[in-house]
Amino acid sequence: MKMKNLVGILPKFINLDKFLLLIGYNTSYTLMSNIYDCKEIIINIVKNFPNIKGGGGKNKGNIKT
């Protein structure tokens, strides 16, 4: 449960104008960034790993294993 709580609050402390944040819990993960295109990253992940599903927009996206 502590890990799930950390995933919920961590984005508030990361400068998304400088970093790509990848956070997750169990089998679900979120990418967040203002400098990298999360949608393009997820498209490439899904293309190269067919067992992973995902989607999202330019600044935030989700993948599930």
C-alpha cells in the first residue's frame, strides 16, 4: 500500500519540464513529461512489445503489462 501512495504523490515533486517520469504500481505504469512526447514513446513500446497495451497523449500516457 505504501508504494501505491508514493505513486500518487510523486508527480507533484518532479519538474516535468526537465524530466520524464515513469511511475507504476503492479502492472500499470504512467509516463509523464513536458519535454518528451509520451504518445510517441508508448506507440514504440506497444509496437515492439505486443503483450503491452497502452495509449495516451503528448504529456501523459499509460501502459499495462
